[in-house]
Amino acid sequence: MGARVIDGAGLARSVLQQLQPRVAALAKHGIQPGLAAVHVGDSAASKVYLRNKVRACTEVGVHSEVHALDAAATEADVMRLVERLNRDERVHGIIVQLPLPRALSVTRILQSIVIEKDVDGFSWRNLGALVDAHPQLVPCTPLGIMTMLDHAGITLAGRHAVVVGRSSIVGKPMALLLLSRDATVTVCHSRTPDLGTFTRAADVLVAAAGRPRLITADMVSPGAVVIDVGINRTAEGKLVGDVDYASVERVAGWISPVPGGVGPMTVATLIANTVNAAERHAGMRTNDG
């Protein structure tokens, strides 16, 4: 019997539907949540991701705008745009679509977004709040994964969770969220020797290393929950995750697919963060919730 599938796409639709009454409540106060995206360059993949985000905004009733700069834009150009959006009262959330051209400093640009509009949750202040167990705007992928785990009824307290990947976007905040739910957490990365020794000990395994089909069946404990964050293109152009789905789904108890798993939940969580930011701006939500 194969693993039960955690349908991120279906759950994302439910999350977006649940946001609609909150957007309607804001409208009664004359407020429409607004999300602004900054896109630099001509990456086809980035354009696809942005279209998905704009589509989700439209579905919920969130205003969205994409500010496109060509690849020759300087760091000063991008910073001026971000500063303008920081001051724009119609904008409650700002994202900078990654990756950026190599000449630009991702750190400086992301840290220039005011904390109240940092709906990607990448600023040091938002990440620091998460470390201190007082989350404000939480990075979308880890928060979306927590929603997936909750929806599947998976208990985390007392369980051993292993996160493969240590980025500040996914791996580290994922570990912090799991810790906040009383899981015992191990973080692995590219320098971890004999990775399988650690992954086989996991009750909950989150693969976020950016390496196609890294996790194979022999690296997974029978019945484990396996969450695949990876989005990789093979030489043949096929979209695959960090998990070898075909083999692992025969061993795992729960598994998220690629596509249709974490990706849609990341987008839905971004829209939810934007609505949260708008509610805080309107005084309808405290900074502790």
C-alpha cells in the first residue's frame, strides 16, 4: 500500500477561499490588501511564478502589481523602487522575485523592505522574531508546510523531524517552526556525512536541498512523513523534487508530490501573509497574531 498523498494544491484552494471573508471585512473599512512584486531581468521561470501569484491574488480579491525592471537595472534602481513601495499606503506586502541578477546584492535589497510589508518573511527582524518564538510574518514555504502537516493531522510533539537544507528561506525557519511545536529537530546539509543515517531516523522528513531525487527509498523510515520542497528540472525538462517519489511513496506513510504539493501552499501562504499585514495596518490584528 502506497503513502497517503498530502494534496497541497487542494489545500491551497481551501486556504484562499478562507481568506475571502477577511478581505471582505477589510473592504468594509475601505481597505483592499495590496501585494507588490519586484521583478528584475527576464527569467521565464520567475514570470511563471509571478503569474501564479497574481492569479491567486485575483481569486481572493487582493490587489496585485508587478514592477518589472530590465536586467541592466542597478542596485540603486531597485532600492529606489522598494523605497517607493515602502511608502505606498496601497501596498501592504512587498516581494522581490528571486533570483536576482548576480550584480545585485540580494541581502541589501531584501533588508530594505520594511518589516511590516515583508510578507516573504526574509528580513532579519522577522527571522529574529521567529527565533524568539514571537513570529510576525513567517517565511511562506515553511509556514505552508506546517499548514499541510496540521491538515493531515500529523502530531509533531515528541516526534523526530529531520530537515535537509539550511537556507534562511526554508531550512532554518522550518527547523524553528518544528521546534516551536515540540519536535526534536535535526538539520542536515551538503556537508553532512552519511545523510541516510539521519534521514532514516526521521518521523517527519523535510527535503529542501535543491538536489533532484536526493532522497531515495532506502533513506526513509517505513511510515515516515516526507515533505518535498524541491523544484528541479531534469535534462529532459521534467519537473522533479528532492525526493525520488516513485520509490519513496512505497515506503512512506505520507508524502507530498511535486508538482502539486508545497509549491501551491507557498503561494497561498504569501497571500495569507499579505492579508495579515493589511489587517495589522488596519488595527484588526495585533502584532502577536
